[in-house]
Amino acid sequence: MLKNILNVISLTLLISLACAYAAGANEVKFDNQDFVLKATAQSLNVPNALNEYFPKGESHDHWTKMIGVYHIPEEKDPIKYAEEIDKDIEKAENCVLLKFVKNNKTDQAVISYLENGQENGQNFFTYNVYKYEKNPVKGITEFKYAIKYFFKNNDEIVKLAQTVKNENDKYMTMLISSPIPPIVEKELN
């Protein structure tokens, strides 16, 4: 009798946690900050599943930080895919590779790099960290964290470079150890 009661309580708790996790996919927490789901494949009218999260008050078009989860069903090997991304970063004139880590045992790869850009007449660097791993259903999943650092002069570039250098390992470790949020497939308002 006691065993049955414990089983029912355990099952109820498990179902509650699963529902809370699924419902929580509309919001994720990373680096002690809440990010809200603002873009899905349906809302952007693109074929592959994706979710993009931004801090409250920011959007897909105007952001300073973001989390992205992308399903790439046609790719099979996350490490080989990351190696191709690495080659593209190395070739790009506006990108600087910071670090590329492969783990053959877990079949994961993590890349961090800076990308130079301009938005509304303002110069910025986007600091990008990507984790690539096998998707449990098909293909691979790409998990992204990005920060835009705006700058006006060379002195600010030096400070930004030092900030990124100091925080790169922290963000790479956080991305490696963070579970990838499930992809929510829905139309957003």
C-alpha cells in the first residue's frame, strides 16, 4: 500500500516537472538573466525548427543578448559540422575565432568567435558561442548564446576585447553544461 502511494506521488511529481519544463520553454534562464521566446520557425516562416530568446524589451530585430536553439535535420555529425563552421569563420574578414573545442566522447563541439558588424550607423562586435550536439530525433542541434557590444572608438575596442577574453571560458563552460531547451513550435503574436 505504501509502495503504491509512493509510486503515485513520484509519478505525479515527475509529470508536474515535465509539464513545468515544457511550459518553461517559452522562457529560459541563462547567466542569471531571463530570456523570452520571441522567434520560432513559424513566426519567421522558415523550414527548419528554431527558437530565439531575447531579454524582456528586446526583439529579433533589435537585441543586445540572445539565446538560439536550431534544429539542423540534414546534418548527422556535430563535430564535422562545427569544423566546417570553423573554416567559414577563419575565412570571413569580419570574424575572429576565439576558441574551438571538440569532445569526441560526447559527440559535442563548442565554438566562440567575434563578428564585426554595423547597425543603424553604430559599430559593434557580436560575441557568439555555439554548442553543437546530436539531436535525439534526427540531425544535430545548435545552441547559441550571443552578446552585442557596441563601440565608438578604438579605446572601447580594447576594453571590449579584454571583457570578451575574460568571459569567454565562462560562457563556453555555461553553454556546455546547460541543457538545450526543447524547441517550441508555435506561431507567435
